Amino acid sequence: MQPHPTTSLTAPAQTDRSTRSGVLPARLARISLVLAAVSTMAAAASAQTATRSAAPAAAQRSTAVVSVDRSAALSHPTRALWVDLRGARPAMSARGAQPSVQPTRARSLTLDRAAIAAIAAAAPAERSTAARSNPLVVSLPDPAGGFQRFAIVDSPVMEAGLAAKHPEIRTYAGRGIDDPSATIRMDITPLGLHASVRSQNGSWYIDPYFHLDDSVYVSYFRRDLVNTRPAFDEKVIDEPQISLARSIYHAGDRV
């Protein structure tokens, strides 16, 4: 089965002008509708997050499995940007790319990356008033087959000048709404969307399945990712690794 190609806001060069004029407005209209719905639902999600923040500290430290209500996440507008793939994952992508991650079990999906990137760009800045009162809410596919909502904020990891040169690289942080024990780190770049979730119910990830090709995504638990690299073996070092003979300081120098 061939993977569903990830859609793009850019029409193919050979498409005629009449087709292009119809496709782009339709895509922009779809993104606008999703953004409007996300904005409407954000206030309610923010209230839920604030309520949990006021919970007793002892409850926050609990290691018990947390019950996750996925019903609201299924109806969230960003849910429609993900499509589950049926059947076995292909051995390589349509462009000939090989898998970059190989979990023993995973959920396979396609994503409208252009649309979710446009939506995520509206996330408020970390530590801002808007981040506390009205974070952006997105729904992401979990490995169990459902969806979970996260309240996210823009969380840059690059120095401001470097980030200005690469606006296509965006990084986010957030907390779970349906799973209050969950935290998330997420990035969206030209290489695709990556998400890392830490939860009392188990850590899980979302990554492009193929190397440098985000036509297929996988959502999988950390426990299902097998380390194929050999174990690290540190040898005994018999000789000194620092030589004063090659240093600006020498024996007897006063520093």
C-alpha cells in the first residue's frame, strides 16, 4: 500500500492556472476554519488546565496510572489533519526513503503538515500572559489508537538572531489536558513534526517514519523502540589523555 502523500500549500508546477486558483483558496479556507474552531475551544481547555494546576502537590507527585478521557480530543478540529493508514507500513516511501525509526509496534498515519504548522504558529509565547490564560490546543494521535489534547505554547530553543534566520523551525512545549500527568515537547520543521510525550501512563513519540520523508508518521511507545546499537563499552585507559607538553601551562608554572 502506498503512503498518502503529505499535502502542501504549493501546487505542482505543471498544474494549470485555473486549478491552482481553486486549490489554494480552499486550503486557506480550511486552515481558517480550523483556526477559528481551535480558538473557540481553547478557553475551555485553558480552564481545565488551570484547575489541575491548583491541585494539591501530593496529587501531582502520584505515580498511579492516570485515567485519560479521549472523547473530547476526537472532536477537536486538529483531529481531522491526521489520517490513519490501514494495513502494513510500506518498506520504503514513494520516493525511495528507508525507515528512520523501527518500533516493534506503532500506529501509522498521514498528516497535513502545512495546516498544522499554520495553526501552531498562533501559539502564544512561553511565560506570557496569553500562555497562562489562553494556550493553543492541539489534538495528537497516541499509540493506543485514540487522540489526546495538549495545551501548547511557543518555546524557542534557538538564540533570537538564529531563530529569526530560520522561521521555518518552530518548537513548542505544553501539558496534557486529557492526561493531566503528560508533558510534551514538539517541533515542526521542513523535516516534519516530532513530538515527545512524558506521562505516568508511559512515554510516547510521534515521528516521521522514513528518513527525510514525512509522507508517513508513526506514533509509538518508548518501550516498543528497540535499541539496535551495541551496548556502550568503556575501555580501561592506560595512558594519560592530558599532556602538559601540549598545554599553554607547564609543570612549575604559577597560575
